[in-house]
Amino acid sequence: MTAQHEEPHIQGVEMPAPKVSEQLIRGRAGLPMLALCLLALLGGIALTITGIALLASHQNGAVGGTLAALGPVAALTGLVLWAGLTVVAPGQARVVQLFGRYKGTIRADGFAWVNPFTSRRKISTRIRNHETETAKVNDADGNPIQIAAVVVWQVEDTAKAVFEVDDFVEFVAIQTETAVRHIANQYPYDAHQPGQLSLRDSTEEITGQLSAEIAVRVSSAGVRVVESRITQLAYAPEVAQVMLQRQQAGAVVAARRLIVEGAVGMVEEALDRLAERDVVELDEERKAAMVSNLLVVLCGDRGTQPVVNTGSLYQ
């Protein structure tokens, strides 16, 4: 039996504990059993033909009757044993049940023989992709957004996949969409303050939480989440233009703030150098005028026209 893994826990998600776990079985070697089946089948046919021939010739009727009776039994035994032959391809497993009871899982690829009265369900253990449809949800600020994600997953416990849920493929699809909607509702599309997580700017953190939540939701089905990524993220069409204008306004404000901070630093540096080198002595009124003129030149979004003063400083 495989080792029991401690189920992770995500706030708001509590899945029931599984009642069955995978047990590995190997079965008998397939080729020797195949030879035995062929021997029993062909031997039974030969015994039947020989017995019928002896009965028809009226010689050794007792022996002929015995052979005619044993032949079908041997052939039927060969056919029954033949039903236990199983082929397991790489990337597949066979879940074995005997009269409804789980007996184990064959993961070793190759040719094997198991009890012919068992049922063997084929389960793919290959890595799969599932991409959700584009969902329209509200982010943490209540703004409608469109979001989609892709999850890479693999069946880790075949017994849980078969017995804990009706259809583990559909289960993964539904739980992935649920997790995507839940994550989208928890965070805003854009961050409003430094250090705040957002769907657009905190890609690694958000996808990490998305993978963790999906893993919790599908763990009961014996599924392991390899990775998940958000593949589409945008505002809904009805608010996209308004949100674009808001983003542009925010960008303009941020740019202006950066320009003003740089201009103030340049003005301070200019005044300090003038004072250090004793180029000209300015009173407070002239300093204020100079600061005003420099800020206009540095912060303006258009070219300025200089005015040449040919008189004194105060005219």
C-alpha cells in the first residue's frame, strides 16, 4: 500500500477524507499463462476430436467417452484462463476488482495474468492539461473581469480516482473553475498601494495560491497538480474603456510626480551651486522667482520661449 500523504488545507476548503487508497499488485507472468491457455485450449480440442473418433469407431468406447467429456472441460478451462490475460501499456494502470471489492492496481507495464473473474478498469496516469473557459467574475473591488487558467495534472492514486468520485476528469474541471473564481474574488485586478497583491501584478504569488487551492480540491480524487497558470486576464468589455482611462490617468499622475521630484532636486542643486561658487547673490524674492521659472521650464510639457532681460536684475 502506498504511503498516506497528509492532506493540505486551504482556508474555506475542506474536502472529505478518502476511504480507499491505492494498493500495488503485479499479477503473474503473462507469457507462461498464455502458453498454458493455448495448451489447454488446443489439448481440449484434440481430446474432443479423439474421443469422438473412438466413439464413432466403436472401439474403446469407455476411453472415447472419457476423452470426449474431458476435452470440452479442458478447452473451457483454457478460455476461462485466457480471460485473465492483461496488457498494461506505459502511462497506464489497471484497477482490479473482484466481485465489487478492490484488489489492487497494476502499474508495471507489460503482459500479466490475474484472476480471470476480476474486472480491470484502464486508468491513464499520463500528464494532462485542462484549460478553463473564460469566466466573468468580480474582483475584490467589485469590478467585472474575465479570467481563464490552465492546470497541468496527473492521476497519482488510481483507487481514489475510481472510487472516491464519479468522474475524476469532470471533477478536476469543475474544481479548477471553482478555484479560479475564488482566487479572482479575493484579489483586486490592480494594486492600489505598494506591497498589495493583485491579479495583474502578482503573477507568481497568485498562481502559487491557485495551484495550492486546486491541489486541495482535487486531492480526494487522487489527483496531483503539477502546475497552474492564468492564461487570460482582462476587464470585462463593459468597463474596459473606463478602467483604461483610469489606468492612463494613474500613469500620468505617477509620471508627473516623478518629473516634479526630479525638477525640485535640480532646482535645489542649481541654487546650492550658485551659492557655493558665489556667482550671484539672490534675495528671497529673486530666489522664489528663479525657482518658479525653473519649475515651469522643467515641468512643462511644451517648449518654453525665453525672455532676454537686457536691463538690471530687478527690471
